[in-house]
Amino acid sequence: MKHSTDTKERLLDAAEEVFAREGYRAASLRAITARAAVNLAAVNYHYGSKRELVEAVFARRLQTMNQARMRGLAQVREQARAAGRRPSPRTLIAAFVEATLGQDRSGPGERHFMALVVRSFSDTDRTVQRAFENYMKPAFDALRAAMTEALPALPAADLWWRLQFTIGAMIRVQHLALAADTAANTAPRTPDAAAIRLLIDFVYAGLSAPPAAPSRHPAAAQGELS
Amino acid sequence: MKHSTDTKERLLDAAEEVFAREGYRAASLRAITARAAVNLAAVNYHYGSKRELVEAVFARRLQTMNQARMRGLAQVREQARAAGRRPSPRTLIAAFVEATLGQDRSGPGERHFMALVVRSFSDTDRTVQRAFENYMKPAFDALRAAMTEALPALPAADLWWRLQFTIGAMIRVQHLALAADTAANTAPRTPDAAAIRLLIDFVYAGLSAPPAAPSRHPAAAQGELS
DNA sequence: GTCTATAGATTGATAGAC
DNA sequence: GTCTATCAATCTATAGAC
């Protein structure tokens, strides 16, 4: 081996960036290898195929990012237990959102990973869809378990939907941050702290709203909330 | 002209379906023309290029869909004015969400248009991004104007963000509905009325939450909401 | 491990007969 | 307006020299 580790790692960094910018399908191995300054054939030698390359890009960040989210939730639960009370839904959702969107990302390709996640959200390709699911599901399940404990009065189905709305709002924030960076032609940044703060307020209000009344007419539900 | 109208229209229907299922980039003109049962060269003859074809697909639905959303908002404002009160934020947001997600779509390609919109949300291609923007912006601005009137105490910047969170949650709902249809191998359907109802409750709670307090520590804001 | 060279397939677009 | 046939460009993947 000459610089195999270098080449292999540089390929991951370049792939993360190019996949994020161009999308999986549109990104060509030629663009990636050119960005990494390695030979085209290196992709096949080190990873076997384009598909396995993008899987490796996700796999590299997956564990770290999910652990950060789990740790955020665990800390809140621990502090609550130490104080002898139930974890508050607001601190739980704040920890989850901050761990997902607010993390400082300083590594070479690390800044591009969230861009890749957003792009993968509605990607057509099955490999990419599975990768997105692998990224989102463990943390979503952990959040759901924690919120079930924090909001015992809310039916499980309602909670599930509300957490899906939360995911959607989070993706939108990350997407807007990326679109702004693209328009300004700058490297991807973390969303503004102010936007994250507003997001937490918004989804907390939505999550902790009273369960829907079984009323027939939409207007009838108005009184209970306003 | 022999059946030029038929061919031109059938191409739009097929393109709407194939673009929605495969994504703009991955969809090939051969797949589209095969689905439409027309000759490959017909795309170039009737539309000029793949890019102009997808633009025509969006253009066909754009006006109708935006008018439906505008009309929903206008009706609410009119009813409120007739009753001599301010339009309630809940009925406004309900009208907007219903007009966007709850519309019955029975036309041949019409059912696939919302799938195309969701896919286009994070599409890499510039043409597709512009088309998505054209679809979303007029209705978003109308909603923002109406909500500004309905929530006069909320700072404009806060309202803007909260409406963006709302868009994100709406896209998530449509995306989940589509993913379920794809998994079940059925044609795209409108999201469940129950999910739409929960979505409206969620975003209404988030939109009408009190403006953020200028507190430094996140936990300090808890008291005002719980 | 890295390189050149190329196979093999697919694509968007178009020329030209009918 | 519709068709066949094909061009020219692009892509992933790989064989084989070094």
C-alpha cells in the first residue's frame, strides 16, 4: 500500500461534497475523483461501485451523529431523574433539535453531510432512501420513546404524527440554510441559532397542544385552542 | 396536424407520472414516450427539449393549484369580514392546508403532480428548483399576508419562519403519503384526512404560540408555555 | 495501489424519409 | 406530424500494464 488510506479517505470527503452538491444520480465518479485528485479507477478499487461509495459516505457519519442525538436525549432524562421529576417535553425536543441541526461541523466533508441528508430526503434512488432511513430512524425512535414518557396524555398515533411534522420542519430549516449558502456561493453552514430557537418554540407548541377533539366540523375545534 | 393535441397532452400526462416516479434527472425521454405511446422524436417536436417538457408539466398545473389556494384564503377573509371580525388564524391555515394537500385529484396525471412537487423540493436541477419556487411562492406570500392580518402581535420575521416550518411539515405529510403508496405499489393518493387534521392542529398551535421571549437560557422560556 | 485505455450501455437530440 | 436511424456525449465499470 502506498497512500491507500489517504486515497480512501479523500474519496469519502470528495464524494460527500459532490453528492451533496449535485445529488446522487447527477454526481459523476469523474467529478468525485477529480475533486479528490485521485484516479477514476480508485473508486472501483477501494469501494467497488458508486452505490457502495455513497453507502460508505453515510456509514462514516451515521454512528457519530446518532450517538450525539441519543446522548442529548439521555442527558435530559438523566438530569430530570436526578431532580426527581419527569423530563420536560421542551428540553427533550430542544436537545434533539440542537444535536441534529446545531452541531458545529468543522471537518473537511463534515459540513456537507447535512446537505446530503436534506438532498436524500426526497431522493428517488433506493440506496439513498435506505441510507436516509438508517440515519433518521434510530434517533426518531429514541425521541419518540422519550416523548412518550414526557407527554403521557397524548395518544401514541398523535405523537407519531406530530414528531413527523417536527422532522419536516427541521428538514425545512436545514434546507433553507443550504439554499442561502448556495445562493451566496459559500460552503454549507449550520442554520442560524435564532432560526433554531424559533423552530424549537414552534414544534414544542405543536407537540404539547391538547389532543384533537373528536369534533366533526373543523371550526368547532377552534374554541378549545384559541 | 393529425393528432397533435392528443400527442402533446399525452406527453404531459406521461411526463408528469414518470418525472414524479423517477425524478427529473433519472427519468429518460424514452421512458416517457413509451408511457405515452408516442414516438421519441415527438418530445423534441412538441416541446423542444427535456427541460422545456418539465417546465410545461409544471406550468399546466401551476395556475389552477395556486388559484385554489388563493380562493381558500379569500373565502375565509370574506366570511370573516361579513361577520365583522378578523379572520381567525386557524381557519386561514386550515383553508391553506386543505387546498394544498386535501384536494381531490382525479385527472390522469393530476394525481402524480403532488408527488412531483415533493420530489422537486430538494431536487438539484436548477430548472426544477425554479419550477418549485414558482409553485410555492405566490401561495406562500398570500398566506403570509393573510396571517399577518390574523396575528398582528407576531413579529414579521417570526411569522415568516413559522410559515416555513409549516411548509416543511406539509411537505413531510405529502411525502409520507407518497412513500406509503410506493411501498404498497398503488397510485399516489391524497394524504389521510386524519393526518391533515392533526397537521392543522399542530401548525396552528405553533403559529399562534406567543412570540419568543428574549431570554438567554432555553430552559427559562419553559414557564411561559407549559 | 495507481494508472491508461476502453468496453458496454444509456442518454438527449436531430436529420431526413414519408 | 410521425417515423426510423443515428450521432455525439456521457456514464459506470473493468482489464491489464506498471
